[in-house]
Amino acid sequence: MRPVFSRCGLSTAALAAAALLAGCASDTPTRAEVEAARVAAAEAAAIAARTPPPIRLNQGVADAAAVYMAFSRDMAALEGGFTDPEQIQAALRRGSAYDPGQISRGLVAYASILALQSPEFVSGVRSLADDQVTRERLVGRIVADPSYASTLPGAEAAAGLVMSTLAADINALGRAANSIENDAYAIQAPYDPRRPWGVAEVTNREGRLETAKVRSAQTMLPSAQEASRLFAAAHSGGGALAVSGEPRKPPYPPAVVNALALAALAALGYAGDNATANTDALQFDRVSHGCLSMSKLNLFQCLAASRPNYEDMFCLGRHIVRDLATCSRGAAMPAPIVTVSDVVPVETRAPTPEPIIITPPPPAPRETAPAVSRPAPAAPPRPAPSITERLNTEPGRAPSE
């Protein structure tokens, strides 16, 4: 006799198996359902191919932009009115702590994020990428010739945002440089209460020059908060940063050309972590890099020649703050255009002869007593110019403002 529980267990298992088979049979798709699923998948793939990928810009670009923006605005916050020599030295330590290449790259990186604040540019670039093949062809053309991005829809609006924002920062640097340089002259006046220490020799001249050289070789770290803010703004599609500016027509300076190309790649989704080779190459700007490198050499020479404290003030204003403004302006602002008037054609008809006028000879002069010549008073000797005056009148070193 077989156990009842065995028969019951077998029956239960058979019922469960039958239900499972019935469920499987009912879940089997029909040929029509298979075809419908295939068509839906094909349509979804086609839509995905026509839809550009999200904006992508790697974190390294945002970090570089944060370094430039923070340093530029820190220098623009400096002003004259120093109350003791240590304030001057502290400002020199802050101002000398930059690598020319890092600031140059940051200028282009910051400009590219400004360009991405233009919805016209972002949507205009993305509207050209109808499919994957078109996107890759467009990316290849931009990489081969960055200036091509300047011809894309919305480029003039993006360039206007870039150049207007940078111009405001550059003008702020110019005002700070004027304030510091003017204070270097004011402190020398006899009535200035700071004159005693202003004309006194800098303490530890060799040490402060060596400190400037060491700090110049250090890598500046970005503010995590500013880098995060710029990274989010770059991916917003436009309008995240409070910037404005009228559209600007080409041609554009090299730094703006590269910034537009970098922004265009990001708008197409091709400036992410897997595209650092392209984004690094586009951040190189020969104009600002060369200018800032020369500025650093001039700063070292100025500090080596400077002796009184007021001359260190001049080195700070001229070869840190003003040079940063000058180099940024040369890289990101258009050169002035000089025009001449139209050519006026000369009439070819024969000239009318002038009438002949006969005038009587003048009367003979009357005899007068000879004048007694007296020697002119000698001018007082001019004092020898100071180092600051020589630096200020050096050819090619006139203020740009």
C-alpha cells in the first residue's frame, strides 16, 4: 500500500507542472506580436540615433576654468592704500602664485563654459546632428579646423557672451592696476604719512624673489565649489550663469575660436572624459601663454631691481595685475581696426593761371641801436630717475588702460 501523502504529493506536483506549462504556453508571443516588437525597437533606435546625446564636458575643463576665474577676480580685488610693507609682500605672494600655462588654459576653458550659456548656440549646434554619422562628421570637422565652430548657428550670440564677460573682468583688472601703480607714486610724496617705510628698503630682498619663483612653479588647485558650479552650468544648456552680451560677428581672436570649438564639441556630447585629448588641445592658446610667460620674467627682473617698498608696489601693479589684464585682452579681445578715408580723385583739367600782382618794394628799415644779448638762465639739473620711473617709461611698457 502506497502512502497517501505520496500520492497527494505527486498529484500536487503534477498540477503545478501543468499550470506552469499552461502559463508558458499562454506567454508565447505570436508572429504578429514578434513583428510589432521588432518594428517598435527599430523606431526607438531610429529616434535615439536622431537625438543628440546629452551635453558632455569633462571635469578637467571646469577645474581649469575655476582656477582662471578665481585668480583673475582675486587680482582685480587688489587696490592701493597699503598700510605697511607686509601687506605689499602678502599681495606679491598671492599674485606670483600662478603658472602661465595653467592660467592660459583656464582662460579658454572659462570662455567655453561662457559660450555654453548661449541657448542659441547650444540648440543651433545640436540641430545640425540628425544622426550618428552626421554628428561624427561634424565633430571631425571641428577637431580638424576649430574655426569651423565659429560659423555654426548661434556662434555670434555665444561669442558676444564670451567677449562681454571677459571684457568686464579685464577692465576690473585694469582699474586695480591703476590703483596700485598710482599708490606707488603717491606714497613717495613728502606729505604722505607712509613715506618713511615706503621709501625704506625691502626686507629680505633675495628671499622674497626666491619665494616668488617657487610659488610660480606650483600648480593652483581649483575651488571645489566654483568648479562644481561651473560644471553644472556647462551642462545646463544655457542661462545658468548671469552673463549677457550683444552678438559679436567674426573674425574672433584665437582664444575665442578655440572656446567656441570646445563648447560645440560639448554640445554634441563629444567633450566628456573620453575626449580629453581634444579638449586639452583646444585649451592651448599661444598668445596668452607667451604673454604670461614673458610677464613672469619681467616680474622677476622687476623684483630683482627693486629696493624700496614703493617699487615692490609698482612691480605688483604692473607685472602681475596689469599684465594679466593685458595678456587676457590680447588673447580674447579683437585688435583695434584702423581705417583711412576714401581716396579722393584729383581733377585732371588744366589749372587756371594765377593773376600777376606787382607789389612795391618795402621801405628801408630805420637804424636802431643794436640789441644787447643776455645769456639765458641755466636750467636746474634734473635728478636721476628712480628705478620705478625707469620701469614706467621703458619702451613697450606703457599701461594698456
